[in-house]
Amino acid sequence: MRRKQIEMRESIIRQMTILARETGAVNLAQGFSDEDAAPEIKALAMEAIRGECHQYTDVRGAPYLRQALAEKLRKHNAIEADPDKHIVVTCGATEGMMIAFETLLEAGDTVLTFAPMYENYVLQSVATRIHVKSIELDEHAEPGKPAFTFTRETLEAAYVEGTQAILFSNPWNPIGKVFTREELQTIVDFAVTHDLFIFADETYEYLVGPGREHVSVGSLPGAKDRTVTIISMGKTYSITGWRVAYLVAPEEFAAKLNVMHDFHTVTAPHPFQIAAANATRLPESFYQRMRDEYWARKEILCAALEHAGFTWYEPGGAYFLWCRYDRLSDLEDVTFGKKLLLEGGVAGVPGSVFYERGRPRYAIRFTFSKSRKTLEAAAERLRNLNWAAGSR
Ligand SMILES: Cc1ncc(COP(=O)(O)O)c(C=O)c1O
């Protein structure tokens, strides 16, 4: 019997969630809401379930959903997509990412991505035997220079032979950066020069802070023929359990992605696809309310973090705070994260989770995707932290 020698491990984010549950810590680790979906979203699901949509639908996704997505992509993302040629509905962005790797890349290929990065990029690359090479951006802002910025030179310096794609999330989990149009164009120009795929994970597309604009890289000049946009509907509508997401890709690639998707899951749940289609037609006020609410919650957490002595990168989008704790402790992040969970009663995600293994790190990520009640409970515990520098 052959045992596959592959370094696969369970996500540390999920492990922190389990430890938080076992110890009664407030869980600010995993990025999803602990409140139920909004009543209008649940009503859409109930309406769909009453209808006739309980069998397999098209592998590419229910035609009704693909039509709604094409309209949404035109209006919201400035992307022209033919519902029959360019869209594949998947079981979450997680499946979308997996089939993009499996279908479009070969074992041994290199994918460039910015670090810190969403944990799954490394985990899924291990599973598909693809090499993720991270471009570590500097989180210490130099005077007059914002943190986590890059130039064409940064990208060129990272390029190695065998590179086939550049992958990133925008808004960027775990730091909450929203890429500017200019930065995205730099990525496109770089990808064109080296003939790379662009894998753009736009799961947090609607979650942008006041005055911020989300630009889809796939809408920019030069991007269309090489971009696979991966969008989960889970975070926007607080329906991570529905498992509805989609890929937007050039026709030739979408056809192949669809075949791989058929091997994995055949279709995402049909009734939830119908409900999700109707969700795309909710009025702008729904999205505005959601954004306002998350940003109000962010303030609850920031006030407590400030009181406790943390500093953080000011996010433009998503619902995470990338925090430093130098003023509280000089422990490396995994030990600090466990100490905070066990003694302080608050769970975050140690920053090293968002890098390839190796060096110790000194950052922790908290999410403000939780209810006000949860955030207030976390805030109270953070305010009571009595870790003056010295009690390390
Ligand atoms: C950047 C990013 N992409 C994808 C996902 C997973 O999306 P899904 O639940 O649709 O698989 C997450 C979940 O946290 C995420 O943060």
C-alpha cells in the first residue's frame, strides 16, 4: 500500500475555531458572521425551496443564475461575460480555486502571490503540487509611504522560470488592502509580458470601506484573455453555508474548468443557486447597509485594540484587522495567539499562518465579521488584558 507523501495539514484557522469553542474564548479567528443571514436572504432561500429546483442543474450552473451573474458582472465589475461561455458556478470559491489550479496548471508550475496571503493558497497548492512563491510586501510603513505597496520592479524581482500565474485576493485577506486601479494595471502589464494567468479572488468585492472603490482586474485593458476571476457569494450575503461561488474566465478555459468541476461536485446546490441569483438583484441599499454595519463594528474592535496596546494596518476592505502586538509582548505569533486565547479569552489567527512556513512572525489577525454582541464581549476582554510590556 502506497501512502501519499504530501505535506497536507488542517487549516490553523479552523483549529483556532475549535480551541475557542472548547475554552469558551470569543472567536475572532474565522472570517464569517456568527449571526444568521438577513431575513430577506432567508426568504429567497425559502422561496427557491418551494420551487422546482431540487435535481441536478447544468454543470456550468443554473442558467437562471448565470444570466443574473452576467448582468451583475456588467454593472458591478465592468466585465462583459457571456453566461453560456464565460461563467462556471462552483461549490464555494474554495472549489473554484482548486479547479483553477488543477485545470490550468501543471504540477511543478510556479504561482506568484503576495504575502501575507489567504491560508488556502498554500494548502491548495500543496495538494495540487504547485509551487506558490510569495512576494512579501513590507508592513512597516516607511515615512510617507503606505505599507503593502509594490511596483513593477517588485514583481519582476519575484519572477522565476516556470512561473505560470499571479494570484491575489482583492480586497486582500488577511490585511484588508484594496488594490488601486494603477496597481492592478501593473499586475496586468507584468502578466502580459510574461504570458501569465491572473487568478483574482474577489470574494470580498462588496466589502469595501467608505470612499473606497473595488476594481475588478478582469475589466482592465490586457486582462480579459488571461484572467480567471473567482468570486464567492458567501461573504457578501452572509451565506457561507450555501456554497455558491463562480469563476469568470475566457471561453477556452471556462470549458475546461467546467469539466474539472463536473468531476468534483457536478453542481453547487441547485435551490441555493436560484436564491443566490435573486440575491444579486437586491437594491443597492442592502449592500450599503451591510458595509455601514461592518464598518461600525470595526470601530468597536479598534477602540478595544487600541486600549489594549495593539497597532494595525488600516483596512480599506474585507473584514479583518492585521495587528501588531510589539507593545504587549515579544513572543512569536503562534505562542502569543495561544496565550491570548487561553489567558485573554480572545481568539485571533497567528500571522505566520498567512506566510509560507519558516521565519517566526509577530502579527495577529482579528475579524470584525462577528455580531456587535460578540465584538463587545471581545472588546471587554481585550480592555481587561493586563499585559503591560514586561509580562511577556
Ligand atoms: C480570500 C478568500 N477566498 C476564498 C474564501 C473561501 O470562500 P468559499 O467559502 O466560497 O469557499 C475565503 C474564506 O475565508 C477567503 O477569505
